Amino acid sequence: MSVDVTILHNPRCSTSRAALETLEASGRSFEVVPYLKQPLTADQLRDLVALFPDSPTDLVRRDATFARLGLADEDVRTADQVVEVLTEHPALLQRPILIRHNADADRAIIGRPKQVVPEFLRP
């Protein structure tokens, strides 16, 4: 069975939970990937970067963990750096990420602010 949307989900994040609720209400078929329990491989992250319309660096959270690890913007400037950092530290992946599967081309977005999710899910 193919799915319309994949959500990279962190159940501890209120924005991620809101995106999942919006997805459930949308009537679309979807797959939930709890990326902290099932970290993405380097190949899966490269595929995600290719689907993401913005700069790959936007996929990396700049939070306390980022700072604690001693990371700086220079460490996540390129797609390869982003893949390397997120492979090593999955908790730094922005959340939620929604991937819409289309016959033409798949697309991915960061589902924040919450208001972008319904627009992304429209047919």
C-alpha cells in the first residue's frame, strides 16, 4: 500500500503532535516515522535533503543540544555536513517533517509554524 504523506514525528513535540492531528483529519493515507526511535540513515537523509525546497541547513535545529555539542552554523552549511550531523545526532532534526508523495515529484516541508501543514496537505 502506498501512502500520500510521511511524517517524521516526535511525540514529545506539541507542534509535531498538532501536525499529526491535522494529518489524521485530512483523510490522507500516511506513515508515521518516529525518527528518534528509528533514526534515518545517511541515504534517507540525502533523499530528504533532495526533496526539501529550502537550504538543507534549515533542517537542523539550533537548540541547547546543538550548542552543547559545540556545533556552529559553519558545521551545517552544506548538504553533506547536514547529513553527517543528523546521522550522528537525530535529535537535531527539525520537527515535524512532512513528505508529500506525488506522481510528479515528492516534496518535503518543516511543519512549523502549524499553519503551513493544512496548506501543504491540500490536493
